[in-house]
Amino acid sequence: MSLLSFTEESLFFFEYEFTYLSIICSFISAFVGIVMTQSGFDKIFNWEGELDFISEKFAKTPLSNFSAFGLIQVTIFEVLSGILSLLGAFMVLFYNDESYGIMGLILAAISLCILMLGQRISKDYEGAAVLVPYFLLTMIGLFMYSN
């Protein structure tokens, strides 16, 4: 038995076999998990600052009365998607269980759509553009999990 060996479809590390597809899914889930968890926890630990920022951003929009509700909603989705994605990164590698990663990425996509809606309504087009790579990576992750 070798410490590390490679085949066309997987690699072996000690006694564990990791398919390349599961490695890709794991890294995508880990990346999305880190981004979403950090973003969600940042909102929790800096609640007043975030609420002031969001309230000011949406002051002249139809969403001005829903700033707190929107912030709560996106925070919940971000934290849940982040935790599930991080758990999914582990589960897909060691237990061949894709369900956590898929749910994490679906919730991340919902979070990103909510954020995109807010950015577009507030006419922050540069902020909206920043979300596109994250959304594309999330969609690629869902596509990779489907194979």
C-alpha cells in the first residue's frame, strides 16, 4: 500500500479513495461555505452597523420599510448556506454524501439572488457585478454535484 497514488478517476490517500469529482465539489463547497459563513457572521457581530448601512442604502427605494426584515432574511440564508456548505465539503469526501453540499449551494444561490435584487433596486450596479462570480461558482458547484 502506498501513501499516495493516482488513477484516471480518483486518488488514494492512505486507505481513502477520493474521486476527482468529489474533490472538486468539496473545494467549491468549502469556498462558498467560507464566503457565506463569514458574510453572515459579519452581519451578526456588526448588526447595528449593517442595519444602518442597509437602511441608508434603501432609504429612497420601495424597500425602505423592510431593511431590518431583509437583513434578517439574508443573514439567516447566508449562515445556513455557509454551515451546510462547509459540512458538505467534509461529507462528500469522507461519506460520499452530497446532500449537505447541494443544500448549502442552493441556499447560497438564494442568498445571492436576494443580494442581487437589493443591489439592483438600490442601483448599486458595481456591487451587483461583484456578486456574479460567486453566483457562477455556486452554479458550477451545483452542476458538478449533479454529475
